[in-house]
Amino acid sequence: MTTEPEVEELLRQLTPQVLGALLRRYGQFDLCEDAVQEALLAAAVQWQEKGVPERPRGWLITVAARRMTDQLRVESARRRREQAAAALSPPDELVAPGSDVDLPPDRDDTLRLLFLCCHPALSPASQVALTLRAVGGLATAQIARAFLVPEATMAQRISRAKQSIKAAGARFSLPPEEERADRLRVVLQVLYLIFNEGYAASSGPDLQRADLTTEAIRLARDLHRLLPDDGEVAGLLALMLLTDARRPARTLPDGSLVPLAEQDRRLWDADAIAEGAALITETLSRAAVGPYQLQAAIAAVHDEAAHAEETDWPQILALYQLLEGVAANPIVTLNHAVAVAMVRGPLAGLDLLATLDTDDRLAGHHRLDAVSAHLLEMAGDTAGARERYRAAARRTTSLPEQRYLEARAARLRNQAR
Amino acid sequence: MKYVVLIYSNPAAWRALPAEEVDRVIKVHNDLLDELAESGELVNIYRLADAANTKTLARPNELPVVTDGPFGESKEVLASLWEIDVDRVERAIEIAEPLTQHATVEVRPLMDAAGMEM
């Protein structure tokens, strides 16, 4: 008798390996992926009852290949009916059992799959869904629960993603050298998207969603193992570890948000911080610097302060200046302005924020109002701060953020009395 | 990002349309729904019964009063509500655009239970 979590963990580890083996043999991503999902479902039931077979990977490949054989027979029969004159290869030739069932897994299968699932022809939502299913080994129902949509919606998203991959003619191979960096950037974006989806979730009914951070970290670890020399892969993993370490302190039991400066730092996960900090320190010493590494370094500086007042803001400010140099965007400027305010005073921070007033990318964004409010409050402009907190509360589409921003505005109203 | 697309129309004006025009508009809606279901962007759709079936609740003088029909003299009433899940607001607007034939359409984000600390 094997427990459910053990079986599930094993199945999820094996998913990319089994899919990789099938793809190398048959090459049709959409059909192979369906066949693997069916094999996984069969295994989830049988292995719990009868125990895990001696060679679980071979078992899954055999079952999935059998399913694939059936599908190809149906397909080729249909094609023969459609074009009776065409001489096609007999089905047995297509589906002769392969000899690779017991070959060791190819290390690069996971990598090839990540590139395939994060193909630029797919929308971000589809990239996320397909990555979680084909590489993460999650069932459609689990992904649907995490993203709070009906299972049918998620099933369609996955099916559409597979069609797009087919239409784009994408192959199960590593992208050519000249495209590799751009394609890897998309893979990292997708993993970070999965992470943030989970990290933003608070408590209660959202807990399913929080598992996405664990999943994103697992995938980032796999990727880091495959590409140990890539500084940005290591940077993203470190950033996830250092951010996720604060998760126990970032919400109260009622789901309300606690800002970084007010978090109970004793609740932070010291092991995750130690691992993330060591990883980013080692990476920065050897790799070409990039945005994930710099964000990880900033997170490490925050995490290493035992009290908010001990935060090394000059160091954080220097890192934001570097970050603006490699990846300037308005959200970076917002955070940069906070660091400026902490080092040179709120008015200097507000001066930097003023440069964003004309930036269309942030027009009407609640974060610009929220950061302005915070800096105005620091500067003692209570009325101005209250107005901007209220504007931010109106603009956010997040309930806990709205609750937090309204509470800040109310607190200032009470002070003004 | 989840949005609702709220489609308001005037029942009297709708009933006055020629049958072919009604069929054409319904086809536009149904084709779009098929497309959204297939792309995995449609979360849910609510088609509202005729406004004549509405019970409006109000509390004009302390006591709640229930009346038949939509509130006040409104000419346009909510006809259907689509819940969609899309990557960007631009996509939500693109989806809503063909629905504006003989209707007023609102696109509004849904509140999310998740959020980032500041």
C-alpha cells in the first residue's frame, strides 16, 4: 500500500520523462500529451491499490504508448477512409513497440518540454496551463481549481494551447542557439507568473492557489539543475525562495495583508532565506548580472534585516539603480522611488515618482497612487496622502489590497481629527 | 484577469427589430461564445429572463417594498452577463466590441481575493 501523496509526487516527477520518451518516439505533442495524462490517471488508481511497480517509468511509458497506438490506429483508419487511394504505412509499422522503454531518461527532456510549453505562439495563460500540466504533472482539474475557473474552461485552454503548438510547427527539440536566450526569457516569465499567482493568494478558499508557489519553485529548481551556469535561472530561483520565505508573515489569519515593514520577521522561513541568499551571492560573483538576480539581491537585503529599521536602504537603492539600468520599467521605478525616499527623504522619492505621471503604462494604476500616498504620509502631507490612498483603494481589483488601503486612509482621517 | 461583460438592451427596441436582424445579432453572440469557449476564456454566462420577470426590492419609507418589473423607468435593462478570464483589459474590450449592436455594453473587472502587500 502506497500513500496518495507518495504516488502523486512520483507521478509528477515522472511526467516530463514519460512525455519526453513518447515525444521522441512519436513526435505528436497533442496526442502524446493526452496519452500520458491517461497513463497518469491509470497509475494513480492502480499504484495506490497494488503498490508501485518495479519500474514505474517503464510502466507509464508502456501504458501511454499503448494508448498512443490506439489513437494512431484510429487516426490512420480515418485517414485511409478519407483518402482510400493513398498508400500509407501500415499501422503496425507506425506503432511497433520501441526499445527505449528502459533507456535512462534524457536529462534535456524537461528542458525541451519547457521550451515547447512556453512557446511564444501561446498566450501567457495557455503557457502557464500547459507547463503545469505537461511539465508539472498536474491534472486539469487541479490547475482549474488553482486558477478559480471551471474545469471545462481550463481543459479548453490546454487543448487550444496544444493546437497552437501544432499550428506553429514547434518541435520537441532545443531552440536554435540564436533564439535560445529569448526563449529562455519566456520560460522564466512563465515560471514567475505561476509563482506570483500563488504568492498573491491569501488564506481560506485561496489556499489551493498558494500551492502554485511550491510548484513554481519546484520547476525553477529543475531548470536550475539543468542549466546551472545560467545566472538568471539561478536568480529567479533565489528570488522565489527569498520572497516565499516571507509568506507566513505577509497575511494575518483573517487574510488581511501585512506590509513588509510591519511583518513579524520571526515567522519568516530562515532555511529558505539562507538557501536563497547563498544562491544569489554565489551567482552574482560569477554570472552576467540580470533583472532576476538584482531583484533577488534586493529581496536578500530585506530578508537579512532582523528588524525593518535595520534594513540597509543605501544598498537597496544602489541595487535599484542597477536594475533601472538593465530592465527599466515603471514598476521598477515605483519601488526605486521608495528606496530613494528611505535614503534621501520622501520629497526626493516624490520627485522620482513625478516622472511617472506622464507614463501611459501606469496611468490609472493603483500602485502609483499607493506609493505616492505612502511617500506623502512620510512627508507629513496627511490630506494628500489620504486622497491618494483612497484613489488607490478605488482602483485596485484586489479585495485585501482595498481593505488595506482603506484602513490606511481611515487611520489618517483619525489622526487629522 | 476576470471581467464581467454586462450587456444592456432596450426590450421594446429589440422587439421592433426585423426577424433577420435579430437572427443576425444572435448569431454574432453565439459565434463569439463558441470562440471564447474554445479559447478557454469563457468562465460563465448568465442569460437573464425577460425584464418583465424582475422583482425590484426597495425601501422607500423604512419598509421594504417589492414591485414587479425593473427599477424606475429604465429603458435599457440588463440582458445578459458574461464572465471571462483574459490576459489584458484590451482583450476584454475586443471581446465586448461586437456585442454593442443594439446594446450598451460595460466591461468591469471582478475583485480578486488575492493581493500583494505594499
